[in-house]
Amino acid sequence: MNFSEKVALITGAGSPQGIGFATARLLAQQGSKIAITSTTQRIEDRARELAEEGADVFALAADLRDHARTHRLVDEVLNRYGRLDILINNAGMTQVGNPTETTSLPLAELPEKDWDYSIAINLKTAFNITKAVLPFMLTAHYGRIVNVSSVTGPLVSNPRETAYSAAKAGMVGLTRSLALELARQGITVNAVAPGWIETASSTEQEIIAGKNTPIGRPGRPDEVAAAIAFLASESASHITGQLLIVDGGNAIQEYKGPPDLYY
């Protein structure tokens, strides 16, 4: 995959062990200029790491729930590079500044503010940044948008994850509808659905679940990044509106217990 002369904006890239940062690193290695963002100033640390590896990188902290701030972010990227070819919507799931806000509760006990918060960080963020980027892509008649959804919501779910599931399912609906709107404008829109991926925020229970996938281990952020990069590449130019599952085969197996009791 060759991304020379391309500019990619990756959201939710603040964690050094996350999917966003792994994607930024891979795209940079393949020649893309990189813009990265997260909600805190730790994004500057990620930028320094990428710059030390030779990347042309621009970083800016921004809360993408804020419509105006999101548009200013895109303006800054365009002022820096003059173009924006690829958008990776990875922001969501958790915010390091609000760890208690992501506590799961049954729907019957879920306060409205918690529902609104989850929908905002997992779905509205994608709406805001995509809406800000689209005018440039439409003018250029070119663009690649990849949304990071999840298997949770579109394919499966867990108790006490109604808001997250709804938001991630909404991400797929957004992907499909937008893909149809933009199909004749030179812009593709696709999504990836990670399963159990081992990141800095993974709990012990999530690691155990990953070990019970058919492949026998949790996925790695760089494995999701590879799927994202493919969908953002010229090789995927005839693919749009699709959901690519990266879950070690977990969604297709009926039995999900310890493998030695079945396999």
C-alpha cells in the first residue's frame, strides 16, 4: 500500500497501545502525511514518537463532541497540508479524562446523561468530523473514510452495553448511507468491526474472552490497523459501504467457552 502524497486524519490516537495510534504509524510508514487528534495533550507525545520515526505529523487536542472545535481542527489540518484525503473515525469508547463516565449499567438504571454521553463520544464525534471533512473531499472528488465500529452492536452485544451497542450499530448505518450518497463522488466509506483487541484499556475479563476466540488470543491494534489501511488504499477503490470484521473468528462460533471443552 502506497500512501505517498496523501494526508490522513486519525481521531482517537492518544493511547500508545491503541488502534488509532497503530493506524497512524502504519499509514505514516506507507508514506502518508499524518494528522492525529485526541481529547488530551498526550496526543503531543504520540506526535513526537511518530516524528522520531520519520513521519510528517501534525497533532492537535480536540473534543470532537464540540461541533465548532471539530471544524477548527479540520481547518488547521488543511492550513498545514492543503488537502485531506483520508479520514479514520476511531474516536470513542472511553475518554481518559472521564473514566467514570464509561461505567456500564443496565438500561433500566442508566441515567439519560450517561446514554447521551456514550452516543456523543461514539457516534456524534464521527458525525461532526465527517461533516467537517466532507466539503474538501467533495471538491477534490476523492476521499477515503473508514469508521471504526465494533462487533458489539452490529453483530453481537453484552449486558449493560446498550448505549455503546446502539452507537456502534449507528456507526454502521452511517457508513452505509453515506457510502451511497458519495459513491459517484470518488469517495468510499467503509467500516471495520474489531472484536476482542488487547489495548491499554483492556480488562482481565476481556483478555480472557480474547483467548477463547477460535484463533486463541486477543487481536493486536496493528492487525486492526492493517484492515483500516487496506480500506483506505487504492486497492480498495471498488469497495464501499462494507463492514470488515477483525475478531479472530469469534462472531461465527456458537460455542464461546474454553476451547479444550469443545474443540
